[in-house]
Amino acid sequence: MMTPLIVLWVLMALTVLALIVWRKTVASKEDDNLHVLDGASAVKSAEQQTVAQKLEIIDKWGKIVTIVTVVYGVMLAVLYVWQSWVHNSNIGV
């Protein structure tokens, strides 16, 4: 009975992992150095702003999906414990 619910949770967890990998990939393009006297700093700055915006979006969705996945997982655990308790209490009757 819980198999579809568990499959949904696994898909959500895989989505969290995919967001982590995506963030790592985008963050690898980020330049952490400060280029004060560089002539091409305006171009680099525009590229870095684009990367920063992408990272903000990925972080926002990463937090949302992670929270939903954890809450859903806790709810599944509570449901499993409750079903086990009900099943075991009916056996003794």
C-alpha cells in the first residue's frame, strides 16, 4: 500500500540530489577573485552576475524541495509506525 508513496519520496530525494549536482556545475563557473585593475572586468562582472542569479534560483528551489522531501519523509515514517501499531493491536484481538 505504501509503495507508490515511497516511490514518490525517492523521486523527490533524487530531485534534491540533481539540484546539488546542478548547483556544483554552475558554481564551478563562478570566479571568487576580485579583479580591480582588469580591463575586462565589466564582461566578467556581467558573467558573474548571471552565475550568481542562477545560483540564487537553484538555492531557492533546493531549499524548498529539500524541506518538502524531509517533511514528506517524516510523514511517511509516522504513517508506517501508525500502520504497524494498528496491525499489531488487531492481531491480539
